[in-house]
Amino acid sequence: MHVRVMGPNGEAKYWIEPTIGLARNFGLTPAEITEALRLVQEHEDEIRRAWQRHFGS
């Protein structure tokens, strides 16, 4: 399970399982990576529900 985060300078991919963590960064600044991680952690439950609705698992 993962989520992609888009920013003005690029994008990042974060794993949601087994734990939340940065998988790849494509051009985001360190500050953008930190903020994106905070948002992914804050919205983890919503992301999981959306993933399960979309992929059915």
C-alpha cells in the first residue's frame, strides 16, 4: 500500500505498509518531504480506507 504526493517541484511516494516511510523522492525539497510525511501520517486512516475502496483489499 502506498500513496503518491505531488508538489510544485516534483513528487514523492510513501509506503503505508508495513509502516509509513518514504519510498522515493522525485524532486521535492527536504522541507516538502517533511511536510508530506506529516500529512500522510495525519491522514493515514483516510488513505487506507480510500485504498481499500479502490483496490478492494
